Amino acid sequence: GDVRQVIRAAPFPPVVLAHDLGASIALEAAAENKLSALVLAAPLTPENELPRAVKLLRLKYRPLLFLRRPFRLEESDFRKLWLGSGTGDGGGADCLVADAPALVDAFFARRPNPARQKIPYPTLVAAARDDRIVSPAAEQALADRLGADVREYAGGHWLIGEAGGEEIVRDLHRWIVQKVGGEILLEQPTPAPPQ
């Protein structure tokens, strides 16, 4: 609902960038709204086959899921699975937010959405070469199903939050400008509405 509200309030069809589980939300938004472009960074969707490590993680957090309480990954779990190198310092873990149990449950219930077909807007799937959560092959399959471009980058699932992420962001920006055109670059950004 929040994503729909932001898209509909935008003065022009926005570019939506989603990461991880946010890809499922972004795909629903793309089906319901007019966008300029859609970028899915290391997207996790119900169609992806999860590695054993993630299934074990679900067991660890099962009590919180059962109690229907939002939870945030522990920093050690984030370091092990989300970073390209398990030895990373966990930088970026402090910006993680608690996930809603309903969203996590829906993801693990493995209910693919058959309505997900080709997206009518320029779409890019950004895959991470060392992703321990979802393989580049799975990202390619998703891109093929959506009719999207795909780019593979060095790094882990955290992708744009890891070392070298700034260059990935620049490359994603170049792709957006190439697909949408220079009019996406506003001289004066629209101020954010008051909260």
C-alpha cells in the first residue's frame, strides 16, 4: 500500500528500484501502475529455489514468525549470507529493518504468482556473482520470464551496499538514463512531501 501511494503521488511515472524481497512488492506495483522503469537488485521472488543455509535460517527465526512479530536479521547472519565474502565486517547491517512476518511467511510458502509475465516498462535484473541467496542462473531465468535486461556484478546478495557498490549504482543509473532518456534527470528535484 505504501509503494502504491508513493507511485501514484509522483509527478511523473517513477523509476522503482527494489532489492531482495522488495522485488515481489515491486513486481506487484509494476503490474498495477505506470512506471518509467523497474530495477530489481538481487531479487528474491517465490519462484527462486532457496539454498539450504536460508532454509536453516528460517528454522532459527521460526519462533518469531510463529509469534507474528517483525524481526531483524542478526548481524552474524547478515555477514554470512548477504555479503559477497563471509568475512565482511557487516557494514550495512545497521540499516536493515524488521521484516513483517506475513511477508516472510508468504515468501517461504513458495506460492509463485502466475500473473508475473513480461513487464511493459524497461526492466533490469541486477544479479550478484557471489550471491549465496539466489544464483545468477535463477536471476537470468527471472529476467527471461519478465523480458528484462540482466547484468551480473561482482559481490554478494547485498550488492549495492557492499564494497564497490558505488560503481554498481553508477552503472544502474547509466542503464536508467539510456532506457528512459535524459528527461529523467531533473535540474531541481521535487521536494519530498511533508511527513
